[in-house]
Amino acid sequence: MVKYEDECVGCPPEIGCLHSACKYQNVPHYYCDKCGDEDKLYDYDGEQLCKSCLLGNFKVVEGSE
């Protein structure tokens, strides 16, 4: 899942806050739908999963290791 988070850096008063124009206000973060870890995600069966959760959906073929 994608969550947009405010990562305000506290701009100095002489510059002022840019609010919605600030690149730190709505920063996308990508979290696995299953474990919640922030990582690279893969779309699988309607979910966005990290690599370890994605691989957990599959069985290892015996003798292939």
C-alpha cells in the first residue's frame, strides 16, 4: 500500500512554509500489505507484497533445491 506522509523539515521563518508546494509534505512510502514493512513491492493477486511475503505464497518444488 502507498501512504503519503508529512516529512516536514521545519523551514526557517525567513523562507516560510510552502505547504502543498513543498516536496516534503506528501512523500510516498510503500508498505507491504501483509507484513507492513517498507520495501520494494510487487503486485500479486490484488495485493502489494514485499519479496519475502510474495515468495511465502508459493511452495518449493521438492528436489529442485
